Amino acid sequence: MSRALTVGAVSAVAAIAMSAALSGFRAGQLSLFLIFAVLAVSLDFVWGYTGILSLGQLLPFGIAAYTAAKIATAAPSLSVPALIVAAIVGAAIAAGVGVAMLRRRPTAVVVGLLTLVLSLTLEQIAEQWRDVTGGFNGLTGVPRIGAFGTQLPDAAQDIGISVLALGAITVVGVLVSRPIGAVLVGIRSNERRMEALGYDTVRIKIWAFTVGGAVAGFAGALYVYRTSFVSPQIFGFALATNVVLWTLVGGRGTIVGPVIGALAINFASATLADVWLQYWTLATGVIFVLVVVVMPHGLVPSLQRLFRLPTARRRQPRLVRSDSHAVTTSPSVRRTAIFEAVDVEKNFGFFRLLDGVTLTMDEPELRCLIGPNGAGKSTLLDILGGQQGCQAGTVEVLGHECTGRRPWEFARHGVSRKFQSPQLIGDLSVAANVAIAAWGTRSSPWSLVRSSWNAHIPQPALEILERTGLDELLETPAGELSHGDKQWLEIAMAAAGECRLLLLDEPTAGMTVAESLDAAALLRELHAEHRLPIVIVEHDMAFIRAVADRVTVLARGSVLADGTVAEIESNPDVHAIYSGVDG
Ligand code: ADP
Ligand code: MG
């Protein structure tokens, strides 16, 4: 927190110094453009970090502006409460929209269109509802910021607003520098992975949308004090698209980017519009296209990459050994089967993939699941891990009935999953990926704001990192790892959470023969030391011989055979299925 205070103090001094250095007119412009920067930062928090393309940040911004205008007109001395109420109103509006919209898991395009339409609808309502909003002309003559019966003079108000705007930007900057910032990036780049790690991603997205709404609402109130009026155009198309432009040009997913974008484009627009009024709209269009083509990540990230600035590196978590072994089979679970999938049926349209499959595990064992391509092995793991449901049959995992549950609930019960194609957070470092895996099963958004950057990692996950050399690559972005290292990282992540059942889909794909035998030894050790139940989908018979207690063969929609490796290898039905197929 002391760091936050320092940053806040520096911002305040910077704002005062900048305002003092500029002429009164420029200082006024600066305060207005900093308000726009706050709006852009609120969009960046929601879109750049969390991945929700909201074209409706004007909704909380505008409604809060009208609210603040009403309060300021009725009680000019109540500016501080008005600013607070505006932030609360912005949060409430965003929470309402977020709950109604995000729980249905819409695609990005639908979110964008829906929020834009809502904003434009509000423009119409504000025009029609004259008694409250003042109709087309809006509410004018809003008094300046005031308290105890006096109003701030113009120049002081400009400085005050600049300080408050920079304060709001700093608050968002501090938020994203906390572990929640890494989690939001995770949700943006791979929501499926985050859900499988135990994050209730919908809840976190609604939380982020709400925080973004509070910031936009605060900006809305500042806007009213700064301009002394508010009209329906505050919800309009022009401002909605401009906010996206500032954020995109400056650089999504950084806080500095949208601030620079908003300031640069607005100062340029204010200066050049006098000279070339008729060309300015055209110029913004050209800037937009140029940025998309030349610098798709925006100005700040491109410069950071170009000059390899250290600020491009995110804060890294510290991996510390956890005292408690998260990888355990808890006694409460041991009274029931580890999992029990009975008569499972899975259809895709008219195509029946799984037709009455029964797969159970009573005692912790190391089970391999084999079968020809397309037999439904990955789908069966999806059903055990909650990524997919099934049409008929019952599934119980670690003592919990599974129907209608989300993957994050499975993860919180102890189901850890490695997918067939590695699902990592490519933008984040190896350490951050492992830390996110460790935080996943115990975290709410606010606890991720407060918690430290230390991640308590259970011994087995640390062992995997050490034995595979990934502990030397902790700061490397996961997206830059070799395919084999990606596989290992994902296995380490699966072991880093609250792991009571490990589901691995083709863990050795992309590994050399030696590496895959190493993997077999490591998994056997994990299993033996912690009595950890493991299910592995594999093709490679050498690996299976080295690792498996028992093998289940899936073919033609049902279980073809089940037994020890030797039994399976001498089974003529299995030979028939695999004839012509290597391994
Ligand atoms: P395996 O892992 O044994 O190779 P999968 O479980 O990946 O098999 O999938 C088996 C088959 O199920 C695929 O070949 C595909 O035809 C079908 N399938 C899987 N997922 C879907 C889906 N979402 N929609 C339609 N068909 C699917
Ligand atoms: Mg598969």
C-alpha cells in the first residue's frame, strides 16, 4: 500500500505541476482530456485486461454524469458525496448489465453490439425524458466543485479535477499490478484454462465490469463539474467509438497506453481541428486504420517491444514451497469411489460418440485410457473434468454428483486437468502460470487484490519444474516455450492446484522417447508418494508399459477391454482394433 501512496502522491504533484506550467486554457483542456483518459482506462480494465469488448462504458459514465449534475444543482456544496455516489451509481449500472449479460456467456461481438445498443437507447431516452434530463439540451449551468458553501474558482477546479483523474488512473494501475491483474489477463487469453483451474470466470468478469463501471461513473461526475453541463450526446456513437480509438491507439492491456492515447489524440484534435476542421474526422479514420495495420498492439506496447523496456515485463510471482501437501486424497473423499461414470451417453447431433460407457476408479491407481483416434477419449476426460456434460448416465467425481456443474466447481473439488493441446496463458511467464494455478481453487476477486505475489506451490509441482529445467525459465513467457516444455508446464500447473485427481490428455505428445520415459517415472513417483489417482490418455505403448497399473480401451463408443497392460496386449479384440495402427 505504501507503494500505492507513493504513486498517488507523485501523480498529484505531476498533475499540479503540469497544470501550473500550462496556460489557463491548456490546463482546462488537460483536465478535460484526463477525464477522457479515465474513461479510456475504465474501458481498458474491462476490455484490455479482462477481454470484454464493452462499447457501453458510456452507460455508467453518462448516467453518473446526470446523477452528479442533479446533486450538484440541488446541493452545490455536496461535491464529495456526489463524486462518491456517481462511482457507486456507475458500479451499480455496470453490475446490473454485467449480471444480465455475462452470465449467458455471450461472444465478444454480441457483448460489443449489446452494450452499444444499450448506450444508444439511453441517448434516446435522455432526449425524450425531458422532466428529468432536460431533453435534447440536457442539464446546464451545473455549479463547480464545492464544499461548505463555497465553489472552487476555475483554475483551482482544473487542477483539482486533474489530480482526481490521475488519482483514479492510479487506483486502476495499482489494481492491475496485484495478482488479480494476472488473473484478468488469464481470463482474456484463455478462459477455458482458467475455469479448469478453479476460477469462476463469469463472476470475475462481472466483478471487473463493475469496477470498470465505478471508474467510468467517477469520470462522468468529473466531466459534469468540468463542463458544467450534460446532454444526451454523452451516450452517443461518436464518444463511444472515440473511447475505443484512444484505448486501441495507446495500447490495450497497459494503463499508460490509453492515457497517452486519450491525451495525444485529444490535444491533436483540439489543435488541428481549428486548422483542418473538415479533415479531422478523416484523419481519425486514417489513424485508426494505421494503428490496426502497423501497430496492432498499440503505441505503448509497440514501443516497449521495440526498446525492450523493462516495464514491458509484468511483476513476477515468487514461488514458495507450500508446507501442506495440496496433492492428497482426503479422508472424506476416500469413503466413496474416486470417480464413477456409469452408462454415459454422449451425442453430437445424430452422431453418438459414447454409447453406454462405464468407467470407474475405486482406489487411487494409475490408469491409462487408450483407443483409436476419434474414440471419444478426450470427450470422456472432458466429462470427468466438467468441460462437457453428457446426455444420459450418471457421473460422480470425488464424491460429488456432477450434473449441471461448471468446470471450476470440479477444480475446487480437486479435479486437475491437462488438455490434449496445451492450454496455457501464453502472455504470462512460466512462474505466473504456475502461480495462477496455485491460487485458482481458493480465490475470490477481492482476495486476489489483497493477496501477496507469493504463491504457495505443493512439493510435487516444484519437483516437476526442477526436474524438467522449467525452474530456469520462470520469467519466460509461456507462449515462447518448446512444445515439450509446454506439456510439462501444464502438468506442473495441474499439480499446483488442489489436486486430488489428475486427468492427463496425451501428456507425452511432442516429447522424445527419453523424455517420455522420464515422464512415466515422474508420474509413477507422484502416484506412489501421494497416492494420487491419475488417468492418462496415451498412444505410446512404451510409455504405457512403464506407467500404467491398468488400461482401459475405448472403441466404437464403448469400453472394449479393461485390465493390466499384459492382458490388454494379449487381447485379440484390441489387436483387431489396432491392426494397421501403430502402437
Ligand atoms: P479422441 O480423443 O479419442 O481422439 P475425441 O473425444 O476428441 O476423441 O472426439 C471424438 C470425435 O467426437 C471427434 O472425432 C469428433 O468427430 C467428435 N466431436 C468431438 N467434439 C465435438 C463437438 N464439439 N462437436 C461435434 N463433434 C465433436
Ligand atoms: Mg483426444
